[in-house]
Amino acid sequence: MFKFENEKGQLKCSFCAKAQDQVKKLIAGPGVYICDECIELCNEIIDEDVNEQSGLEMG
């Protein structure tokens, strides 16, 4: 099972496991945490997917 705290008792991202002092923001969800860096990466992946789909619809 994934631990939400590191050995120092700090919360950590459920995706990349970076501690809260290693990121700008750590956002809590039901039973998970996600950092600003992972959110940015997810947004880039979604943007790429949307752009690919837009290109297919136009072409």
C-alpha cells in the first residue's frame, strides 16, 4: 500500500512521490495527493491529445 508520508512525516505526491517541500503545491483528493508538477505534466498530455484529435477532425 502506498504511504502518503515520507520518513520525515511530510506528505508526498501519490504520482511521483516527491515530498511537499520539493514542490510548489500539493493538492489533496480522496485518499491521494498530486503535486503541481504532475498536474502540469497531465495538462501537457491532455493538450497533446486534444490537438491530435482536432487535427484528425479538420483533416
